[in-house]
Amino acid sequence: MIKTILHLSDTHGLHKRLGKLPHADVIIHSGDITFGGNENEVIDFLEWFGSLPHRHKIFIAGNHDDCLYQASIEGLPDNIHYLCNEGIMIENTKFYGVPMFVADCLEGIYEKQIRQIPTGTDILITHQPPLGILDFSKNRHYGNEKLLERIGIVKPKYHFFGHIHQAYGIQKYEETICVNSAVVNENYELVNTPKLFKI
């Protein structure tokens, strides 16, 4: 049974500088695992992610992770899950992940993917925030309106994301606890810690 979740986002290649992480049943990374979006950065992240002691590990891609666009990752250990517009049931908890790729955003595919987030999702993982929730930076909101509408329908228990480095924090929206766990600031310096939740 899942009792604890550790969430982080936007490590941008600095994952090994995080030091020892708190114990949790599940660790979730909400994207931007790389800085330059190349394959070597992804491999380095996966080696680190795989070495962590957490029982279950989930990650999605962010807008920096270009090399994962339309890619399939093979050979991952059974306890590491890359979610790309798909879900997984782990110990009676349903997780669903939506990446953020620039190409999908430009082609209008991204909002179709948002509309496909299924009801019954317990833990929603995206890279981008919903509009108006932990999305404010440089005098504007960077969240997605369709994503806000969808979480109002799906009502996940938790919505984990990142993307907006300056908006680190926790905020409740209706029945959902929304969490931005971006660990770097706007200068890509590690300033924030991953967030631990007891569920």
C-alpha cells in the first residue's frame, strides 16, 4: 500500500547534487530532467533514478526534454515508469502522466492530450501547471486553462507539476492538492527541496 510520495521537478541535469533524498514509497519527477535535451543527459538521469532506494519511480518529460519526443524507452527496471499520455495502477493507486513537448503545443496536440486525462485518476502528473495555480512569473500566468478545466472534472487527489521555477509551493483547488516542486530557481540554481506527502 502506498503511504508516502516524494515529488520533485525541473532538476535540469542537477539531480546528483540533491544529495540524499527522503524515504518514500513512490518518487515522482514532473519533467525537465535535462537542460539541453540530449540523450546523454537522459541516460545520466536514468542511472541516478534507478539507483534510488524508492520502491516505485515515475517520471514524465518536460519542454526541455526534446530527445524524448515520440521516443520509447526500453529496458527500464520494473519499478521505473515513464508515463507519456498514459497511466499505471500501482498498489490500488492510479497515476496518469502528461508530458509537455513544444512540438505538441505548437500543433494543438497538447490540449487534446489534456482532454484525454481519464476520470478515476488519483495522482495526476504534468509538467505545466493549470492556469492560475502556482504558475505566476514575471507578471503573468503561464498555466494552461484546459488543464484547469480538466482537473475540475477529473478531481485527482493530487496534481503534481513544475515548469514555473518561481512558483514552487502547494495550493488546493477544489478537491485537489496542487503541487509545484520545481527545485531550481530562474537562474537554474538548486534552491528548493523535493516535497514529501503522506497519503
